[in-house]
Amino acid sequence: MPAVAIDVAVLLTADARAVAERANAYFDVSAAAGFRFNDTHHPHVTLGQHFVPSDQLIEVRTAVGTVVSARPPLELRVTGVRRGRTAQVLVVAPTPALRQLHEQLMDTLAPYEVPGSAAAFQQDDASPLDANVAWVARFRADSSYARFDPHITVGIGSNPISIDPFSFSARQIAICRLGRFCTCRDQLAHWTL
């Protein structure tokens, strides 16, 4: 059965999204060099990225729903900006509640993880890069538990940006299909905290 590349993500409030969109507007998106936030490219904080079997999406949604149900909103704080090899991100403080939710979801989704390829990503945009496929395949080993690094990717490129720190009360969790640059694309399920 084919795999689907998913992101279990915290979606931003309208005010936090506006900050992310303003930062995203500074980046070049010509020749598929980046992305713009819009109705199908959602700024987010990743809780876990996974390849899961497409025929088990209902079970995955149920499992995630069990973890997030009856949780209070997440109080999150963006502390600044960081530039990586290709992307710039808004750094999110790793609060105990955020870490706990991440770890519970990683534990819950471990039995569903399968190998995946570029075909698992959303296909209505530029194809994912090999690095995107590798990122999802290595998320558990490289970016989870003690290595969990909560952030909001706002653009691809080296133009330096700056923002003032801000806080927000996140109330939306979603499962999104992953796109190029591991963007959070179409929502497959969502919950309100």
C-alpha cells in the first residue's frame, strides 16, 4: 500500500499567522525556490512528520485524536529568528506541555510508520526534493524527543529577517499532507483544543 507523508502540526492563531506571513513575504519564490503561505500552505509548529500507509489514515486520525482530545490550548512563545542551511525559522520555546504532546504523538504514531518516497507527498505543486524525503524518513532519529526543536519555518533563502518576540495561545492541531520543503499543505484532519 502506498505511503502518505504527513505532518502532525500546531496551527497558528490569526495574529501569529499574520507575523509568519509578513516574514514569508520577504523570500523569493521564483523557480520553485520557496513557498508562500496561503489557503493550502499553512504556517505551523511540527509535532511529528511521518510516512504512514494511505489505507490506515482513519486509524492514524483516531490515534492522534485520542492524544489531543481534552487538552487545553498550548501557550507558545516565539523567541526570535534562526537561519539554517536553507530555511529561516521563528524559534518556539520548547515548553513542557509542547514537549509532552510531541512525545506522546511520537509514541502513538510509531506503529504506523513505513518507508516512503517522493510519491507520498502532495503532488499539486513542485515535486519534493530528495532532502525533503530524507527529512521525513529521519525525523524520528534526528528531530524528535531530546532533539525536538519546535519552530515555524517562514522561508527558504538567506535574506536575514527579524521579529520581536511574541506569545500566542494555540488552539488548533491538524494532520496535513506534506509538500515541497515539508510545507504543511492540505488538512486531512483537525482538532480544537
